[in-house]
Amino acid sequence: MNQPIFLQPVFQERIWGGTKLRDLFGYPIPNDSTGECWAISAHPNGQSIVKEGPYQGLPLGELWTRHPELFRSESPVFPLLIKLLDASDDLSVQVHPDDEYAGEHENGELGKTECWYIVDAEPGAAIIYGHEATTRAELEQMIQDGKWEELLTKVPVKRGDFFYVPSGTVHALGKGIVVLETQQSSDTTYRVYDYDRRDKDGNLRELHLEKAVDVTSIPQAYEPAAYSAATFGSLSVTAFVSNSFFTVEKWDLSGSAEQPEQAQYTLVSVIEGSGQLRTASGEYTLNKGDHLILPAGFGPYTLAGELQLIVSRE
């Protein structure tokens, strides 16, 4: 198949959400506390729908099951989940399990290793990444004593930063940040601290301290990573991460670039600009906020325009 598969995202209301998914991307968000756009998702809690073409109207999970030839994957489920998050307020401090722990404790759910590309950040914005405890007993005691300032590591962020967040990492997005998140297809989160916030019904949100202490990696110091870009004519490719969970790159295009046939399926998110994707079957317009899949075996194609893409593969 030499047609890209464009997807209709799903939006999720969150206590910390806002309006930037509409303001920055023009999405028709359902309300003014929209925190997440599940852009490429086959997770049962929110599935993307194919927008057009021969598979129009199919949920991504059904496309995965009914047309394995489009993916040529050995994974039993669609393994990745691409999100955009609008942290209009601080997110809860949380940690995610690995595959083994989640499989045992969360009804066979995948673990959750993820990564963030900072799409937008207000001046002074910061994330929490890592902690200062040196033993599990010390971690537990500092949580019980509420020593959050001493325990949690804050890291300032700016637009264009990237963070790899493996399972077991204590983390949180801070207020004023928009990220594109590439993660395993999992919705399992263990909440450690939520600033004593109450939900719309006046209840404190549930914490998961026992499981969180179980899965947190110790020690866990933050170490900044350096990334370099390789240039191929008009295309600059920054390789952020490549491991058994996912490969994630940023493509910056100014002009046009020819690409060879894709051996494996590829996920593409347009985070800036506009342009065209030209294939043997026709020309497709790419605009900021579009999300699409190039199926396995997708033939040679040309990208043209002024584009910034996040490109990922399993």
C-alpha cells in the first residue's frame, strides 16, 4: 500500500489541562480543561480512527488486527501510543511500572517507558525528573514525611528539549509545558504526590504509594543527554533514542527530500509547518497537528515544504 494512513485523534479531559491543544494546533477540543490528545492510539481507553481512504472509520486497534500486512509486526498489540499533552497546571508526581510488574499487577497491561519532546514551554517552566533517595527505605520515609522539596529533582526545560523517561523514573510535567510523548501503549500510572489537589467532586485523588515504591528505580540521578543532527541535503535528522521499545527522531525539512521504501511501519506527527508528501499514488498535504502512519512496505516518497516532524517506529 502506497497511501499514508491519516488518523483522527481522541481528546481527554484532565484536571491539569487547558486550551493550548486548540491554541497551538487548532484542534476542536471538547472543553477548556483538555489535557491530552491521543494522536496515534490503539489503546482501549482511547482509539484513533482512520480519517480517510480505504480504511476510513476503522479504529486503529481493529486495523492492526484485520490488516497485519500493513504493519508486519510481531507484537500482539499495537505497541506504541503518541500523545500531545497540555500541562496548564502541574501534573501529579508519578512513576510507571515495567512490562513484568504491569503484567503481574495490572491484568496483563504493558509497562510504560516513555519520552518527551518539549513542543512549547513558558519561561521558567520545569519538570520533575528523578529523586534524591539513596535506598528504598529512605525513599519510603521521605514520602511518608512529605519531604517533597528534598526528594524530587527539578529540571528547567525549554522548547526543543528531549527527555527519555524509562519505567521506574519518578517524573512530572510542570505548569506551562506542551509535549509530544512517545510511549508504550499503556495507561498505567502510579501517583506518588498530587499537591493535595481535589477533583471536581471535592475528593483527594487516589495515590498508589505501595506500588510506586515497589517500581521506582534507585538511585535515580538526572543526567542531561546530548543529541546531534545528521544532515541529508534539505533534511536534518536528530536521533533521540533507539531501543527495544521505540526509535524516536526529529526531522527538520526546508525544501524537499526523497526517502526510500519503508521496511517497517512508521509513525509521523507534524509539530510545525506545512508541506507535501508525494508518492506514486498521489500528493498528500501535511499540516501542523496531522498524525499519520506510513505502512510497512510504503514505497519511495518525497517530502517537501517547511516541516518539523517527530518520527517514530517500534
